[in-house]
Amino acid sequence: METVTHSSPFDSFLDRMRNPASLDLVRSIKSFIVSFSYTASNPETDGKRIQEFFQTMEDAIRDHPLWASSSDDETDNALEGLEKYVMTKLHSRTFASTPEDVKIDAEISEKISLLQTFLRPQHLDIPSALQNEAAWLLAEKELKKINAFKAPREKLLCIINCSRVINNLLLNASISEDHVPGGADDFLPVLIYVTIKANPPQLHSNLKFIQLYRRQSKLVSEAAYYLTNLVSAKSFIVDLNAKSLSIEESEFMESMEAARLVNRVPQETVTTINKRSIFGKLMDPGPSTPVHVKTQTNVNGGSSGSNYPYMEAEAGELTVGDVERLLSLYKDVVTKYTSLCNTVRHLSVSRTQRHDGLLREPNGTHKDTCSKETEKRS
């Protein structure tokens, strides 16, 4: 698996750019970056403009005395260094550059967070031979790295590494489990499931960034195939509904609603609270000491102290003035808890009724499912 590092091609590019003989190239690059930074954002136009600049610079580098005796690989490394340098400098200007992109990123992330609460491999018809938690975890880890890099090539490598893990899983399953490889029919559902499990940040913007700003000559073969599959996975998730999965529509809707109820818990950020501001005046008029709310991390990565500012308070620190807020918090918790319990209970009852409905005749008597199949054939 190829790791993303500060690669020698980039270092080599910078070294050559420090050579006085490259002054004309340096000026061209800096002039482009400055002029580009001062234009209004238009992703499609921006992508075309940058691709044209890369092509112009490729011709200039190939004809430049510094690369006169260079091999094709050395020239290509210089172009990779150029892409990384330019796109790192322009990252804030080109990545998630429109309000619409930011909105789509948030919507996808929110939908995935809901799906994570109930989606299982069988809902995507992933065969048991391909259900390998260790491999999936490794693939998720690679995909989650995508937002840590600013260069299109490095972001694309995260996708390639994730996809290679999945491909190895398919290959191993075909050898050890006698599973007949299904190509994209096997690969895409696993990639979709891994993407949902990983919920990579700003998925839409990362894919769009790679498509627009990765040198087009490099979006071929394996790289193009894996990128196209992840774009398809993203589109599948955006449009996903009960008909997309092996699940009853009523169960899907109930599961999504239950997930929304869980995600509605308000998040407050309270890290340091002053006793007098939270608890009112204390009976003891002694020195005012700030109360430092402990932030114990819970299993979901949240902070118990930040959500419940009274958790670390002592009884003696509370006053009559705190009763109103405590009562409000109590009612809010009870309301949410009751709603969640009712939803979960309704979900359980519905599943039981559907199960019984499959095994009962209209008069309420049980009937063997094999007999049903026999009647259908008749």
C-alpha cells in the first residue's frame, strides 16, 4: 500500500525551483497563483483554468534547460511537484469553495450518521464471505485520511489505498471461501458500506476537488476506476431510500426516525463555568472561585461535562435560583427519553407484527412457510 508522505518528487521540484536558472518558471507560477486568488470562485471555470495552466507549465518544463537531460519519470515527478505546490497554495480558494458544496457536504454527513445507527451488510446484499471487520476497518481508516491532505494526488491515494484493501478482501474470499468474484457487483456494495462506516469528512467536496484539479492525464486506469466507484457510492448514498436496500420501507422509515430522535440531543459547549454565573449567589460570601467542569469523554467522543453542566456540582453549591433551570433540564430529558422509548417500542412491535403476518393465515392460525411456497407454485 502506498503511503502519503512528503515525497521525493515534491522535494526534488522545490530544489530545482531554488536554482537561479528556474527564475522564469518561478515567476510564472507565482503570477498565476496571485492572479487566480483574486478572481471570484467558479468551480467549473476554475478547474478548466488550472488544467490549462498545468499543460502550459508541462510544455515549459519539458523545454527548460534544467530538465533537458531528464527522463520522462523525472519530468513527471516535476509536474507532480508543481501540482502539489499550486493546489496547496490555492487550497482555501478552491476546496469547498461554494455555499452549495458546503451544504451538500453537511447533508451527506448527516444522512450517513443516521444510516450508521442501523444499516447492516445484509441490507446491501453483501455475502457473508466478504464480511470481514478487520479489512473493513483498515479500508475505513484509509478513507478517513482524505481530508488531512491538500493536494489532489494525495487525496486520490487515500481512495486508491481504501479500494485496494477491498480488492484484496475480494481476492482472499475467492481463494479461501470459494466465493466467485462478482467484479463491480461485489466491489461497489462493500465500498458503499465502508464509506457509510467511515463517514469521511466533506466527501462531496473532496471528490469534486480531485475531479477538477488532479491532472487529467493522471485520472486514468486504476485511479479513474476507483474514483468513479467512490463517486457512484456517494451518489447511491445521496439517493438512498428503502428501495435501494434489502429492507422493508416501514422498517427503514422507523429506523431513520429513531436515529433522528437520538441525534436531536442538543450539544452545549461549556468548559469553564463560574460558580456565581451558574449557581447564583452562594450563601458563603467567601472568595469567588471558578468551577472547572470536568470533561470526561464518553463512548461517542462527546464530553459529559459539556452536555450536563450540573454533573460536577455539589449539593451545597446549588441555590434556590438553580431550581428553575434544573427543572427545565429535567423535563427536556424526560420528554426526549419518552419519545425515544415510544419510537423504539413501536419499531419492535411493527417488526413482530410483520414477522407474525408472514406466518399466519387471515384467521390467525399459523401456517408453514413451505406450504405457502407450494401453494404459490400451484
